[in-house]
Amino acid sequence: MSSFRTLDDLGDVTGKVALVRVDLNLPMKDGSATDVTRVEAVKPTILELADKGAKVLLLAHFGRPKGQRHSTMSTSFVQGDVEEVLGKEIMFIPEVSGPVVEQSIGILRNGDIGLLDNVRFWPGEEANDPEFAKAIAAHGDLYVNDAFSAAHRAHASTEGLAHHLPAYAGRAMEAELKALNAALGNPEQPVAAVVGGAKVSTKLDVLQNLVGKVQHLIIGGGMANTFLAAKGIDVGKSLCEHDLTDTARRIIDEADHAGCTVHLPYDVVVAKEFAPNPTSMRVCHMREVGEDEMILDLGPQAVEALGDVLKTCRTLVW
């Protein structure tokens, strides 16, 4: 893994504006976060920069507004939760660039923290528009990425900003990259990787990279349905990216050539509706899924078989 700069490489940041990408996409209920683990993960980075006298501007997304403002998806909804975890008041700034941001920076004192609004309100974010990234970068002196869970997406706030400002890994990002290097750089063999999630499209680079580094690739979640479909298996009305079955087949072929076994479930839990304890729920072979059924989970035989695989491995990447 190539070297990367961390907060240890920072010089004097007193009075400088640090644009810090964090993941504040918190699960909410009745206006409050039900889990603040993501805030706790970035707390060390935020407080370290603040303690060093920087003006810290937090960049984050919240939900999927698809390039439009939605009042229910403003990052102001998580402001209170962030303040509680940090133990500090923060200023909410309802923009990500422009005069409002510049005026707010003028109000912030050294060591203060500002929270910019949902960066996905602007279509330039997910399009990784260079001009959008440049507009945000104009307000900063340095860029810190501490959003490992969002780093697989090349968006303006996760990739674009690094082309305009000195870029550093935050403490959470640093820990994750070091763990990945230990697991994939020179790991104890054999190695298994477990990859889940809904979409193949968001993890293409990860999957293609892993097949050359691990002996076992275990695919779960909705992503497994796309790989099953790629093998000619009817997955009914399951979540599936049918337009990526050719890509899934290519990944399977690349894995075969690299000596990596791709593990997919051969028995599954299915139901006709997505609901708690559906009456139609049953376990069946992967080739027996009805056209009106959806795959919800691995079956017991698949779980047992994967357990046997994991017992033979010395390193596990999840």
C-alpha cells in the first residue's frame, strides 16, 4: 500500500481552515440518532485539529437527496448528536461554498467547529464535478478525509478536494488503512474476504482488487443476487443489478484465474414480501426461488459451509 500523509505530518495549523470529510449518515428515530458510532469514530480527528487551533469545517452527507435540497435531509438534524459526542458546540452553516461559508469562517474562532450542510444537496458532489470541488476547496487551507465508509465513492468531497488542497488521512482513516495493509499487504495465509451490501456497482474496484489478494471471496447481501443471476440462476424479484451480470461474470473469471474461490449461497431464505416474520418465508435451494419470491438471507446449509471455510483461514477481511 502506498504511503499516505496523516495528522502527524501537519505543521502549524493555528487559524487555518481544515475541511474534514466525515460520515454523519446516522440512523435516526424521532429526530435523534439511534447510533452515534460514526461520530465517535471521527471524534479524535476533529478534536485534535480543534485543539491545534484550526477552524474545523465538517463535510458530510445525510441520506440520498440526489442533488436536490430536502429539508428532512439537512445535516442540521444531526448537529445535536454531534455536539453531544464532541462535548462542544458547533456552528451549523447551511451551505458548502460561497459568501455564507466565508462569512461563517470569519465568525469562527481558532479551535471552533462548523458543520456544513448536506454536500449531496448539490449534483456536483456525486458527479465529482471539478468546479464544485474547487468552489469548496476555496474556503480551506487543508483537507482531511476521515470518512472511510464513504471513501470507495469518487465524489467531490471524498476525491475531488484532494486535487486542490494538501490532503491528509484522519485518525479513523489512518487506522483503517493500516489494518487493510496488515490484512492484505503481508497477511497470514489463507485469506478470506467477506463483502456484502446491496450493490456491485459501488464495490467494483474493491472486488476486482480482492480477487488477486485472497483465496476465498465470500459475497453476501443483495450483491450475491447479482452474482447468482450471472451464473444463470433465477433470483425472482430479489434486489439484483441485472445490468451488471456481465461484470459479475468477469469478476468470477478473474477470481478463477487468480486461484480465488468465490463463495455464493446454495440455499437461501426467501419470502414473497419484505416484512417482519412473513408467513410466506421458507428455505430453499438457490435454483428453486419462485418468480414471486425474493431472497432475504443465507440458508442454514450455506451458513454452515461458510463457517467451515472460515475455520481454515488465518486472516479475515470483512
